[in-house]
Amino acid sequence: MGFQTTVPFDDQRPGTSGLRKAVSVFRQANYLENFIQSAFDRLTGLEGATLVVGGDGRYYNSAAIQTILQMAAANGVSRAVVGRDGILSTPAASNLIRKRRALGGFILSASHNPGGPDGDFGIKFNGANGGPASEVLTDSIYARSREIEGYRIRDGADINLSRLGEIGLGPMVVEVVDPVADYAALMDEIFDMAAIRALFAGGFRMVFDAMHAVTGPYAREILENRLGAGPGTVINGIPLEDFGGHHPDPNLVHAAELVAMLSGEGAPDFGAASDGDGDRNMILGRDFYVSPSDSLAVLAANAHCVPHFTGGLKGLARSMPTSQAADRVAAALGIPCYETPTGWKFFGTLLDAGKISLCGEESFGTGSDHVREKDGLWAVLMWLNVLAARRLSVAELVREHWRTCGRTIYGRHDYEGVATEGANALMAELRAGLAALPGSGLGGRAVATADDFSYTDPVDGSRSERQGVRISFADGARIVYRLSGTGTSGATLRVYLERYQPDPAGHETAATEALADLATLAAEHAGIARHTGRATPDVVT
Ligand code: G16
């Protein structure tokens, strides 16, 4: 055992989803150790506890895990459960924490951000419920990281993480487990696997793009081996340290290969993709894109087809910038719909308290009470189970939904890597102008309400302020502005646009066209070009 001195770091404040930085930042002397020891210092019950450790396999994953294990052993942890080769998707890690009644776990990933030596790395601590740590805990870890003077570490050789089984590491046992087994077993419990198998046996074809990220082995086992989807269903299925040089981000821009495969005559019936750590999802039908907001609404409306939900849904939740399509389903079902700040942790308290069964975000995240993270493959299986029960195509199912609940047309414009000063000035100006908006007109539209979203958690009473500027119009349209919490260079401005069409039949316009006026209005109102020097967004989804 050794005690090493360290230096406080002032840049270890976690963002929306843990600490995310360039690999070069993480590789500075003592940087990772500083964060891990700060977490250990702030956790209660560490002595004798079980910890889960794993990540998405990106560059620096293995080296970081070896350090964490030596530090865990030196800090009194009695068992570390690690995925083989250091691999665990984020939802699989959440499941393992819950199943093993662990104190929590470290999940190593920068999610959908690019990887490799010049890419990003990240780490977050998830607690005993399997979900991201509360803001109170992450703030306290951050505070500790600014005063810490040393860390405890064992001085030992790296251990072999490729062989399943138990290995002693000083006083601690390291248990290397199959990363897929427990997760696949959980999926078997939730879904009508026989119905999905019958769907594939009947000739239904799909493509799943694992984007050379963590879900490849999970998707092969579940879709190809267990459900009988044909070999080759999973593309880009081998996890690579640099994701093949791509952004492992399942959206229309970064999953362009999949989008092309799903278009035109002879295309498969269904397409899906997941991200770096396996918690995001994108859903496509033949020549048809399902926005994440619509996906949540359609799944909620059809959840009764899935064995896990036959007892009905307790409630729904969506992040504030996610469209209000889910609210309309909740109203029709007579159940509550909660609006939370961006960040999966806000769903955790609602799920733990049994207030909601399904939740989702516009940022390609959908999930339920089965774990405490969003879950990409689970969302794909939800769709497959619903399609198997309803025997409709993806497009037919969504259009049926629009006929019943109306169509909430949705789009997001991202301005990436803009100067932080300009982005902050833009938000400050928007905030300063909020009070004058309600009751006035903006671009010929009557403004109903305008505010900077704040949230009081209905379970633990915690308060989150300044979560994004939202302007709601009398006709149901909405513009939301917020700065991303997951970027690693400069600031990313996100502008979220939505319009409601109660009766879309016969005039189904493409979302970009239907939202064009609102997009211009949003850009002008915020002075985006003036503050950022950008005339157009980098990514439109
Ligand atoms: C993370 C959080 C999500 C959140 C997203 C927002 O996703 O887990 O709950 O919606 O960030 O990102 P931003 O702040 O950039 O809009 P992930 O998949 O990156 O872990």
C-alpha cells in the first residue's frame, strides 16, 4: 500500500453526465487518481463494500481500470466486479450494481464523444440504485478534489482482465464477469422474446449499427443469437478504442451509413443504432426517422404490449427540452408526466419512488424502471416487442399515433465549439429579456409564457435553477435554449424547436420545413450570429 501526494485540480466539476475531458487531460499526472480518491473520501460505507467497474472500451479504459482497482484495494473495498476486458455498457453496469447490491460503481466513458488518444475520456460514479450520483454527492466530490493532498494506492502488477473468474488483489477480490450475461438475462425477463423471435422468423429484417462501440457484443448475443435476426444484422459490431475514427453518436448525421441502408426499395423494415457506452438509441423505419421525443410517446402509448408493463404505467417523465408529445399520451392515459432538467439523474428519484415507469430525453435517451440509466438496446427491444404485437410498420405505427394524439413536430439545432464568452453573453441577454415576453408578440406569434426553467425534485425537494430558457407560444409552439453540459471544448449552444399539429392527416411536411420559420425566429431573437459568429448550426437533428 502506498500514499502518494497529489495536487488539487480545479477542473474536476462533473457536467451533465460525470467528468468528461480530453484524454490528454486525464493523462496528466495524478488527475484520475485525484478524482477517484476524492470520490472514495466522500463515499460512506466503502470499507468492505462491493464496487462495479467497467467502461465502453475506448482508449485509456484499461489503464484507468487498473489504477482504480489498485486504489480500491488500498481504500478498503472488499470486492470489485469488472466486465471482461474492462467492458460494461452503461445500462449493463447499472444492472450489475443493482443485482450485486454494490455500494456503486465507476463507469468509464465519454458517451457519444469521439475516442482515441486525441479523443475524449470520462468517468462517473453511480450509486447503489444504479443511477448517476446526485448533485449533492458530485458537488461534494468536486469540493474534495480542490483540497485533496494525497491518495492511497497499492503498488502491484496489472491484473489480467481477459479471464473470467476471481483474482486476489491484496485484501480485495476482483471478480471478472461476462459483461453481457446478466444484462441479456434481464432483457429475457422484460420482453416477449418468443413474439420477437416469431417476427424475425416471419421475414422481418433489421440492421443494428453498434458504431464500433460497446453494444456490438450485446447486440450480437441478443438480436442474432437469442432472437434469430439473421447474421449480419449487427454492423460495426467490433468495439474499437477509437470507434473507427467516428463519433459514436446515433443521430442522422453520425449514423449516416445506417440511414442510407434504411432508404429506398428493398431496405430492411427496421434500423437502430446505439452510442459509445450503449445508453442512447436512434430508431428508423424504412425511409422513416422517429424523433426521440416521438419514440418515447409511441412506446408509452403501446407499452401494454410488453410483459413488463402489462400492469400499466405509473407515470412518465421527460427532460424539459424534450417535446411535449409524451405529455399528451400521459393525459390520454390519465397518468402524471414530470418535466425534469436535462440529465438522467433527475429521473432516478422518480423511478426509485415508483412515480414513473418510462422516461426519455430528446438526446436519444429512453429508459424505464428496469435500471437507472437510459438504455439503448432496451429501447430497440421495446420497439421490436411493440412491432411484433401490433404487426404494423414503424411508419404506420407513428402515423397512427399522430392521428390519435396529434403530431408534435420537433427539431434541435446545435452550434458546437463556440467561444464560451459569446455563448454566456447570449444566454445572459436571453435571460434579461424574459420578463418582457409574456403577452407580447415575437415574429408575429403570441408568447404565452417565458422563463428560465427551474425544478424542485418532488421526492427529495432538491432545487435546480437556470436549466434553460424556454419560450412557449399560444399556439403550442416552443423554443428552448440551453448550453450543453457534455462538450469538452468551448461551449455548445442547443436550440430546441417544436410545433403542434393537432390534425396532421394529409399534410405531413418534413420537420425541417415545418420548423423553418421558428428556426429563423429563434436565431434572430437570440442574436446567434452576433454572439457566436455562426450563420448556421453544425448539426440539425
Ligand atoms: C448525458 C446525460 C443525458 C443528457 C445528455 C445531455 O448523456 O446522461 O441525460 O440528456 O447528457 O447532453 P447535453 O448537456 O450535451 O445536451 P450522455 O449520453 O452523454 O451520457
